[in-house]
Amino acid sequence: MNSTRLADQVNYDPNNLLDALIEKLNLKNDAALSRALEVAPPVISKIRHRRLPVGASLLIRMHEVSDLSIKELRTLMGDRRDKFRISDKQFKPKEPLQSAANIEQTEAE
């Protein structure tokens, strides 16, 4: 069974990405990396332990502070997919909720 989830990929290892950033930015540890990326230290820990994926906004922040391309950053963490696709469900508008006044008016008619 071939999984398309990044966390299920055999080569996926966010530690490579974090370690490469620490080295490139001449930082001492994860705490210094969290300060450089302007995220809370538990975020780095959760990424290291694969409890949190590297999100798009964090990937962009990594790009901004390191000058590495997004493709280079993705390669460092083992993401070898050619394209990243977001589910269509994420862009569908939600059904509008009827207000209580509209419901009462509809029932009265």
C-alpha cells in the first residue's frame, strides 16, 4: 500500500531539516532555532517527535531566515513529492447558518 501522507513516507525525517537549519544559522540548539523562527520551543520538539508536521507558514519562515528555497527545505526533510496538493474540501465554503430571526420568519409564513 502506497501512502501519500508525508508522515508515512520512509524517507521523511524532520530532524534532518531542523539539524540543517541549526547548522546553517550557526545556532546551538533547538531553543535558539525556535527563537530564530519565532515559534514556541514545544513546536520544534513536536516536529522532532513527529507529533506535528512542518506547516506551510513555518516552511515559509524557515525559507525567510535561511535563504534556502522551499524545495531545498522539503528535500532536507525527505519530502520527495513532485507536487503538494491540498484537498478540495479545504476550499469549499461552509453552509451559511440561518439566524434565529430568519427561522422564525420562515416558520411564520
